[in-house]
Amino acid sequence: MTGNNDKSTVKMPGKQDLLAEFSKFFPKENSSTIVATGDDAAVVETNGNQSVFSSKTFIENVHFDLTYFPLKHLGYKLSTVAFSDVLAMNAIPSQLLVSVAVSDRFDLKMVNELLSGILNCCDTVHADIAGFDLTSSTRDLIVSITAIGECEPALLCSRKGATENELICVSGDFAAAYTGLLLLEREKKVFNVNPNAQPDFSGKDYLLQREIKPEPRIDIIEELRRSNILPTSMTNVCDGIADAIIKICKASDTGCTLFEEKLPMTELTFVTLKDLDIVHTVAALNGGDDFELMFTIKQSDFENIKNVSNVSIIGYINDKSAGYNLITGDNLKVPIYAQGFSQS
Amino acid sequence: MTGNNDKSTVKMPGKQDLLAEFSKFFPKENSSTIVATGDDAAVVETNGNQSVFSSKTFIENVHFDLTYFPLKHLGYKLSTVAFSDVLAMNAIPSQLLVSVAVSDRFDLKMVNELLSGILNCCDTVHADIAGFDLTSSTRDLIVSITAIGECEPALLCSRKGATENELICVSGDFAAAYTGLLLLEREKKVFNVNPNAQPDFSGKDYLLQREIKPEPRIDIIEELRRSNILPTSMTNVCDGIADAIIKICKASDTGCTLFEEKLPMTELTFVTLKDLDIVHTVAALNGGDDFELMFTIKQSDFENIKNVSNVSIIGYINDKSAGYNLITGDNLKVPIYAQGFSQS
């Protein structure tokens, strides 16, 4: 949920590299620990079933801005982010543990607003709030969410598993949330100069909705199951397409080729980015907060995947030696980079 | 872990009452959700086994003070706090999910120190770090920890289950951590006035250790199992004995009688509290950060419990109508109150 709004200082050496470095020293003592770190969620096995866990902390003025974020939508969005990690393992969300820290800037009604958004999102994916803790913060609102999901071991998808010639798919469309964020930030600046100014968002509802109230893509997971498609690898797209595909390729030890013209984007996103003087492909590759799914499938699933609505094929997996590349509209091959990984 | 160091504003209407009020509206959609809220940890059932979860957020200058807290010990303590909730369900810790937020006041070496303390505590209870996330904070260190444990359904102990005439037991001794905190706060004040002053902690090691590096009482859980004692109810003592026994009594719909003279306390704690002009029983009843276990057993386990080292019987369960009472050393009956519950 960070990407462009993240005043991060720990990202410098490549956040993904850093996490991998720290995790090297984590022992794995228990046979129930299946996937420890380095994927979208942790996997724990109990009596043959696998439970999937993702824990995230969201901090006011780092991960969200209450100037333009209604608390109810914030609750919904933070839950989507946490569930998104569970869905990215091809698991079905089942429970949420919530821990909220507030200062005296917040009253009980506000906590209730936040909770009602969290409950709405739980309702969307049919999960329960199984734990709730309330504590004090010095000033900012801090929300920690742990999402829990269930998966039959045979259906679990990790980032690892993609092989050469497989197709790279994504759900939904891209850069809309990022564009929505840019609009919100622009109007915030106007408001700071002139508090009487009315924000100008006419016709931009979709972009704002994608930033303020993104949906957990449980529909995609359910449709893949109905269509009997088991992806060979999967991750969620939270920091742009580039970050997501590099996560899959690094874990799977492969390269990739993406096609600029295949990156799905709505006309509204495209036009608005043009007005804002931003290259739309850069926004799709590196913009954040989409919370869509990216997965790879065997070529034999090419016809079958057409039955899953809202999915686009954007490229294919190569041998590692090919690197990570984008074929532009002008048929140029350019390398893909992502902020979280070192460029070496 | 809060108690006396907690600049809480949400505690006013009775934090426990508040949590119960919010939780009323949480639906329970999934059959796998066994215990949702209102106990020490959440319980989720998978294929006949029960997994136990507790999620907590700790914020610098609210829940801990880095002036006197070495990061390694902090990591150990926060893990103890999280595991303590799992142990309080009579479950065995298996995994930990960790999410750390730091600002540019912190470098990687400091994150490593914190992590090494967390890993040490995981080692104590034989649990794995199954998830690790690193993000940015505006200024303060924020640590969110989710502890996961396993339990056979027949062994699970909740706060509910105590019945009349059963014995109330606690592990360890009390008020030592609170006394240690008072000493640390006193020396901090001296230091703030005179930065050249050397702190005076001679002979107080045990008190400091109890505050700075409390141990997860997995030894008690293991000894209870070896002795074939299944407590009828259980909770952890994190905000004093009064808070813990009221949690058990409210959940079990009972009253209780505790004996002042039975409350376990070391001579060092007693003497130091006297020097500090604090009534030792008040400190045992309402001091925080002990992370000991409280549980009730049947009278028939009276002889058997003597085989479990480090456990004291401090009272017995009454009918609800008797209320919550302490029999003082002078044989007076006084009602017991706790901060987290409304007094009505």
C-alpha cells in the first residue's frame, strides 16, 4: 500500500533485498512452518490443511492521510490490503485480527467508523474479525491487521513456480489508484492554499474509488477455481506491475517479457495521466495501491483463461538469462526495474 | 504490558467493557472461528486441531521507553507479551509474525538488535518467525506482533469455565516488574536533572530483569501437562492480579475470594516497595507487566498441583453473588477493583 505515498527510509538498499537479508537468520524449528518469509504470506500446516497469514502495520501520515480518507473507507482499504496477501497465495480469507492504536484526537465514534469499514470488507470476503485490541498512541492512528486464510495444500500458489513460456496474467486494470492519489494530493495542495476552494473531481469517481476503496479480488480466486485453472505462481500487485513480476521471476529463477500495449488501463486513467503530464506506462509499472493479482499459467490454459472475466495476458516467462524486459509500442526492448530490489 | 506506563485515553470507560461493546457487532460467519473476541487469544479450528492467535501493537513512548530499554531486551519482552496470550489458552506457541516500523532515527543494526531479542524469545518457546515486514514510521518505533500457537481442542483453556469452590492459582511472584519500572523511572528523572549521575540499581537486578526481560511461562504449561492437570479456566496476568481474576470471574459468571497473605511476592520486592512508600498489596493487585499465568483447578487437584513448581494457591471461586473480595492480613473483607472494568 506504499509505493508513492511512502516516506520510506528503509527502502534505500532495496526493501525486498533487506527483508531477504534479515530473514536469512530466521531458523525453522517447527515442521508446521511451511513458508516462513519471502512470499506474500506465511503458510502453516495443521493436520493436512494449510493456513495462510499476513500481518501489516499502517501508520497515519506514512501509509494514509486522514485529510482525504474517510475512516470507514480506510478500514475497508486496510483490510483489502491484508486480505490481498492471503488471496495472492490462492487461499480463501477466513479471519482477521485487528489492533488499533488511537490518541485523544480520536473518539469512540471514529473507532466505530473505522471498524465498520473493516467489517464491510470482512463481509465481502466472508471472513470474521477473530481478534480486536485497542490501545493508545501518542498522536497518530496506527492500525495493525493480520489476515488469516485457508487453502488445500494442492491449491496453494507461491511466487515460486513459474517456468519458461508460461503466460503472465493480471486481473483488473492499472495505475487508476495511483492517478486517484495524484488527484487527491493536488486538491489537498489547493485546499492548503485556499481552504474555501471546492475540490474538482468531476468525472473522476472511478480513480478515487480505486485509491480510496480498492476491492479484495476474491472473485478472481473463485473464478479460477470454477474454471479449474491452477496458476503456477502468484503474487499481488501492490507496488506496480514491475515490482510484482520481478518478485515472481526472482522466486521462480526466471526472466520475463511484458508487452506495453497489453498492460490494461482504462481510458479515464490514460487521459487523466496525460493531463497530469505523466507517462502512463511508468504509472502502470511503478504506481502503487492496485491490489490486483498477477499469476502465471501454462500455455495449455490459454483458451480456458478467457472464461475468467477481468483477466489480461500481459506477457510470458523467459529463461533467467533473458532478464526482465518490456516490449514497447515502438517494438523496443527495455529493461524493467523496481524500487524494492537492488539494481545490481 | 501497559498498566502503569500506559498514557491511555481509551481506558476511561473501562477498556475491557469497551472491547466487549465493540465486539458485540462482530459477526461469526465461519464455522472455523471458535473463540472470536473476549478472551486472551482467538481460536480457529482446522481439521480438528485448534490454532490460537494473539495480535498486539507496541508503540514507543506509550508501551516502552527506549531511554532505558535495550532493543534486544525489548524484542524479547514484546515477544513474551504476545506468547503470553497464547500460553494463557493452555496452547503451545508455534510461530510469530512480526511487523516493524522505524524512522531515520533507527539504523539496520538497531533493527537487527530488536530482531535478535525476538529470535531469542522464539528460541525459548521453540517457535519460528513465520512472517516479517519492515515499514516506515514518522518518528517512533512501532512493533506489531502476532503470536500463533497450537492446542488439542480438549486441552484448550479459556477464561470461562471456573466454578464455585475451585482453587485460584498463579505462577511466579508479583509486583517485581512494576517495582523495577518504578526504579527505572526514578533513575530516569535523576538522569534528566543530572546527565552525569550514575543509576543506582545495586541489589535490584531481579526487579529490573522482571521489567526488562520477562519470561514466557511455557514451563508452567509443560509442567501442568506432565502432571495431568487441566485447569478449568486460565488467563495471563499482565495488568495485575485484580484485572486477571475479574476477567476469569466475569467470563465464568462467578465471584472470588483472594487472601492477601497468599499473594506471592519476593522479599526484595516487598522491601523495595516499602522504601518507595507503596503498599505492596496494591502493587500486586494492580501493578502490570508480570506476564504470569492465573488459572483455576478443581479441589481434587489440590495435592497434584504441589508437583508443579512455582505455583501458589491464592484463593477460591465463589458464587457470583459474593462479588470479588480480598481477605486482608487483618481478616477484613475488601472488594477488588480493576482499572479495565467499569465499577458499576
